[in-house]
Amino acid sequence: MKKEIATLLITAMGALALTGCGNKTDDNVQTNTQNTEADDAQTQSQKTESNEAGNDDTSGEEKVELTFMGWGNDSEVATFRAMIDAYEEKYPNVSVDYVVVANSDYDTKMQNMIAAGEQPDAFYCGIDYVMKYAATGNLYDLSSYVENNDLFDVDNVWENAINIYRYNGTGLGDGPLYALPKDVSAFSVVYNKDLFDAAGVTPPSEDDPWDWNDYLEAAQKLTDGEVYGTSMYSMESAVWSNGADWLDASLTQVAFTDPKFVEAFQFVADLRSKYHVAPSSSEETSLSSYDRFMQGRLGMMGVGSWATADLWNQCQFEWDLMDWPVSPNTGEKAVWFGSAGLAVSPESEHLEEACNLIAFLAFNEDAQRTSYTTGMSVPTLKDMAYGEYAEMDKAPVNKKGFLNVLEDYGRLATQSRTFNQEWWSEFNSGVEAVFNGEMSAQEYCDSVADSVQALLDKSVEQQKALN
Amino acid sequence: MLALWHPDDMCLRKKAAGYEKGMVIIMAKNSLKRKERRAGLLFVMPAMVQFVCFFLLPLCLCIFASMTDWNVLVKNKNFIGLQNVVELFRDSKFWIAVRNTVYMLLPIPFYMVLGLLFALACHKEIKGNKVFRVLYYLPYVSSIVALVLLWKWLFNSEFGLINQALGLFGIEGPNWLGDPVWTKRMIVIMIAWKMIGITSIYFLAALKNVPPVYYEAATIDGAGSVTQFFKITVPMITPIIFYLLCVNIIGSLQTFIEVDLFTTDGGRNYGVATVIYYIWQKAFNYSQMGYACAAALVFGVMILLVTLLQFKLSDKWVYEGE
């Protein structure tokens, strides 16, 4: 008998030794719990908190437990935690388990959870994934909820930002609604006012917009030794404003061999390789344009509204926004805007509570206020954007630089409108050669057209296979 | 499985032998054997459970999945036979990745030779060699993410220490992080540097195992230290050289994390991506799990062939003892 017990003990010890690694990581997580800055720890502590809350409150009506998964930096997580607390106060029968995953792991984790049938009730959904998840039946159709809810008025939300989450079975833009915009990020041009004054450049105004040539001229005036005139220009803005696109209207054929596309592409590349008004590729890898701008060594740069906080905190000079220059051929301007959505899983057992949660998180006024006063984004609610945000006494002076993009000329990126983005990485894998002047835009576009088309065909095929 | 049945066989044979000696002894022996057998089973259990759960089962699932069009997001899978493999062989990106993966074998000779030299230096009783041993080993135990961050800073083309140092000699340093050819070279340098320590520890252990009598006899016969090194030391440590070659080649073929951390999308023109990176992208970025399983199997077979070849060749040069 003694022997047997000894054997058992030894076996158990062996098993423990084998799983040693696992135990160690568990320990780490436990010790990390005190450190609220680590993402993992936040997951852990949040879980325990909500579990405790769940156990304490067994007396009343049955408690609904929701899982909500997202990513975010510290301030975003803190904002969301505060919002979730407010939600739980408003709906005392619901407790939310808030899981934070590192941004870079998020999509992998989400896909694995879907594969395992364990998706959270409500979750962040990046715009690139909306089509994939909606087409595979992993997003709950929010259309009827949105029309009959009492948390927000859909007409008060940027139409652009709502419509990108509609999917009709073939493309985004119309049809049933599958997510609500957690935020909107407008992409605009920021410029260094001090450098402009020193170089004697007058920024464009609404009555006197710039075209590409004006932009180039200004960049040339600004470039001086340590200072570059501009970062690499937004390809989207150049291409779209010139009336071209990567793909044709049906999104099934590549269209970048069109002369209008090539012209725009060449304009962007020439800024670096011909006119040397943008940092070279090696200068860019060693110090990104973003940091160069913050250091006051770059005149103009494309910038998203998410960078407002950094601009506030790091710039030792005056800065402001301008609209994207128009194409000299069309007189039109264009640029992309981004957004991340909040979605509900159709597998959720508490659809109504989950819908309420995402609507509350997306359109809660206090949260919107926190997010623009901390420089995270511009409000999703129009009345607030044109009201208190526009009147806010902080840079940029020209807040319409962001708002115009959302109201007027912003578009959803082409690659977000296809089923997968492999063709897009293929197109981009060699564009540096054009930016560096090793190849002309025409040569490059001709050389990759076939391989990009092949990948696009695959994407279309994959989407069709699901219908 | 063989290991499991061996004790049983023994049991049967002994039972037959015990028959002649009378029933009582048999009974006692029998229950003792049974107990022993149970204990034996318990002992191998953890290893078996691990083997079945984390190796055999996933392997079978992988073989099955490789013949389907399994997309992670879709519930039903269709059987498509070998179509995935055909598509894989047609994909030019896969072959680029294979070439890059072979490139990652480059650091092995460097760190094997340097590791041996370091081990020889440590083997001699020099003052402070314990400190050196710790220092050599440090890169190996450091977190790879931390190392990559450090190297990104070192190899920054404008402000990095490496290019600044090169600049002192009038050499214009390359764009390490932007140009895929140089990024690959940088990864090679980094892996070589990282692996020298652990390699030298292995060599040190092997050197300590060479019986000193051989050296004594050689000294009496008048052999110099160079002759001793090539005629005694090297042949005696061929088993560890062989072991390190096998393990390191497999390890190098599986290079992934450096590619993921140093580049986005495998670098310009996919110039840095390795096969594992390719598989990972297919599985987790593009949700094509079935296709990725097929790629993983094909790659597994490739590694197996390389390793078998090594074993085959090992008869020619590895010293197996008297």
C-alpha cells in the first residue's frame, strides 16, 4: 500500500514537473495582478472583480453575464472600464466581464475563439474584418435594434461612419448593419505653423484651396537642411482625388494600370525621389515622419485624429490642420477615414443586453467627451462634434480639417472593402522601389498587375464560396 | 506503445518459468508483477498523455485538415484532397519563403566554430572564466522581444551605433531595417551572436568528458597541442557536434519571431519571410487553416528529409565510442 502511494506521489510530481511551465506563467499573472498597467493583468483582475460581483448579487433577479472583448492603450482601457461601470449602474441586472487583449494579438485571438465557438457576446471589430465576419455569419444584424433603441439617435451619427458597417452580401456600404462605430478617425494634413511663417508660406484656406503643385511648391520652400517639407503623401488621397482607384467599381478587377492612377502614384513618389522634399527611405526607417514632425523637423504630414494627444503633448511649436490638396486635373479632394466597430455575436444568449452594451459604449456622451478632451478621437455624435468639440479652446484652430473629412470627402479604404487584404499587401510589398526612384510608377504597376489580380481573384472566390 | 508492452511480455515469460516451482510462489510473484506493471504504467503515463494529447492527436488532426478547405470562420469544411498541396507548390511566395529559410542556416557554422573557441577558452583554468561563462550565456536567456528592440536601436540606419561606428571608418552603413537583404543579414548576425553562448556550454560539457589519459599519452608520444586538438579533441566531441548540427538546423529552419518583429508582412517583396512565417500568415491572418496545415505538413516532411540525410551521413564522421 505504501509503495502504491509513493508511486502515485511520484507520478503526480512528474506530471507537475511537465506542466512546470504552465504553472509558472500562472504565477506571473497572479503577481502581475497588482500591476494594473499590464494588459494580461487587467484581464485577470477584471475577471475576478466581475466574478465577485456576480457571486455577491445572487439574491435579486437572475444576473446576466456578458463578455466584452477589446484592445486599447491604458487610457482607452480606463475610459472603457469607467463606461462599463456606468453601464452596470444603469442596468443592475447585468455584469460585464471586460477582457483586454493586446492589439497585435486581437484578430488572431478572435478568430480562434470563433473557431472554438467561444466568441465573446460583444467585441471590437476592426473594419477590415467586418466583411469576413459578417459573410461567415459571425456578426449579429443590428438593423432593427438601431431603429428601435432608446439610447441614441442614428441620424446624429456621421453617416459615413455608420454606413461602412453595412454589408449586403457582396460589398460594404449598404444593407443590414453589423457594427456600431466605436470611434471615427479622420485623416487630415497637419502643418507646422512656425516653419510656415519662417519660410513665408501661406496655408490654404477654404476659399483658396491648394492643388498638388501648390503643395509641392510649399514643400520645396520648407525643405532646408535638417528640415523636410513633407512626409510621404497619402497614396489614397492622391489616387482618389485624381479620379482613379486600385480596383474597378465592382472590386473584382485591378485598375491601377490606369494612367490617372500612375500619374498620382508618380506624384507621390517624386516628392521623395525627384524633389527630395520628403525623407528618404532609410531616414524614414530610422526616424519616422511622425516623430520627425513632433521634433519640429517636418513641415507637413498626413495625420489621424487619434494623434491629437501626441500633438498636444509633444509639439513645442504651433500647428494647425489643412484640407487635403485637390488634384490639378479634377479639382477634387479625397482621403480615407478609419473606424473600429463594436459588434455583437449572434451566438450570444443575451442579445438585447449585448446590443445595449455596445450602443451605450459607442454613443455615451460622457465617454465621447472624455475621448475628445483627452485627444483620442473626434466625437462620433455630430451635434457634439459641431458644438462643444468645435468650440474647444485647444489646437487645432481649424478643427474642420478633421470634420470635413467625416462630413464630406472621406472614404473607406479600398482594401477594407474586399473580402481579404492579400492583394493589398502584394501591391504594397514593392512600392518602396517606386518611392526610392528605382522604378517608375508605370513599370511597377505593370509588373505587379498579374500577381495582384490573382490574389484578388482568390479573395472574390473565397467570398463567393460563402454565399 | 512498445514501451508499454515490454513489461507485460516479461511477465508472461516469467510466469511460464514459475509454473515449475509450484503454485504458491506463482501467486505471490504474480501479484507482485501486477503491482509492478501498474507502477510502470503510472510512470510512463505522464509522458504518454503528453505525447498523445500534444503530438499524436494534433498531427492526425493536421493531416485531416490539410485535405480540407477549412476556413477558421466557417463552420463546415469541404474535402478537397491534395488541392492545397498543389496550390502551395504553385505559390511563388512559398518558394521565396523556402529560399529565405535556407538562408537562415547561414549563422550555424559561425556560432558552432566561435562557440567551440569560446568553450576551449573557458576550458582552460583562467582567472575569471566563470564570469565569462555567465556573460556568454546571457543572450540566450534574454527575452527575444527585448533583444529585437535593442537590435532595432543598434542597427538604426541613421542613429544606430553600428552605422555610427562604420561611419568612423568612412563606410556608409546600409539600411539594415529597410532593405530586406540587409535585414536578413542582420538576423543572421543576431542569431549567431545569440547562439554562441549556449553552443559553447554544450561544447564545454563535451570537452570535460574527454578523458585526460588520451592527452597524457599523446604528450608522451610527442604530439603538439594542434595535433592533439585535431586528432583527439575533435573526434571525441563529434557526437555533440552532430547533436548540435541536427538541433540547430531544425531550429534555424523554424525561424519565425525575428521575421515577425523586424518586418511587417515579411518585408519588401516578401524578402525576409520564412516558411513558418508564411504558414503563420496563412493560418492566422488569412484564416486559411486547411491550407496552412498542408503547408506545415509539407514543410515537416522537408525537415524530416534533411534530418534523415544527416543521420545517414553521420556514420561517416561521428565517433560512437569503442
